[in-house]
Amino acid sequence: MLAILALVTLLAGLCLWAIRFIAHPIARTLLRVFVGLCLAATVAFLVLAWGFPISLLVS
């Protein structure tokens, strides 16, 4: 699980670094949104993988 967290952090950092070199503003925004959604999905995966009760998240 720590390997997944390390890889996601590395990939997100690489994508955020690469955004500076994209000239098209819509493409930059879409890439930022994609990176944010990927990080949110990773946090949700880690929370559920550690056994956090889902009922506390839903209520």
C-alpha cells in the first residue's frame, strides 16, 4: 500500500510539473482536474483499504 501511495505522489507531481509546459489553457485546466480526481480516488482507496467504516462516511 505504501508503494501505491508513493507512485501516486510521484505521478501527480510529474503531471503538475508538466502542466507548466502546456500552452493551451483548457488542456491545462482539464489536466489539473484529472490530477485532482486521481488524488481524490487514491485517498478514498487508502481510507477504505485501512478499514475505515463506510457507514461513517455516508451518514
